[in-house]
Amino acid sequence: MQVINMRQMKRGQTGTIKRIGANGQMGCRIRDMGLVPGTRITIQGRAPLKDPVALRLMGFTLTLRNSEADFILVEVDS
């Protein structure tokens, strides 16, 4: 399977978070939202200008800025 940056994922694509590359406050904020390695996610959609991205995980919908999504590596399903 392929590991890509969350920003590169397409609508409807699913995968598993492999790594969070952010440190400090941003890393804590991302993890506090439930985005930790091993979490399954699905991209639900993007705003008209491609930012933010809406994703589905653990039964709820979360939106992230692309600047936050850049720090998240995902192993996408084929």
C-alpha cells in the first residue's frame, strides 16, 4: 500500500494514519482531535478552494486546514 500526505488524498479515499510529523503545540492539537497512528479515516470532501478538508473518523466529522493535514502521513487503501 502507498503512504501519502493527507493533503494529497481524494474525496472518498480511505486509509490509516501512519505518522504525525508535527511537534509541539500543533502535534498535541492534532493528537487531541483523535488523529493518532492506527486511526482509520475517510475524506468526505473539500471546500471550494481546497481548504479545509473534511474527514470522517471514529463516527464523527472533522475539518482540518491543509497546513495541519501536511503533517499527517496516511497509508491509503488500494
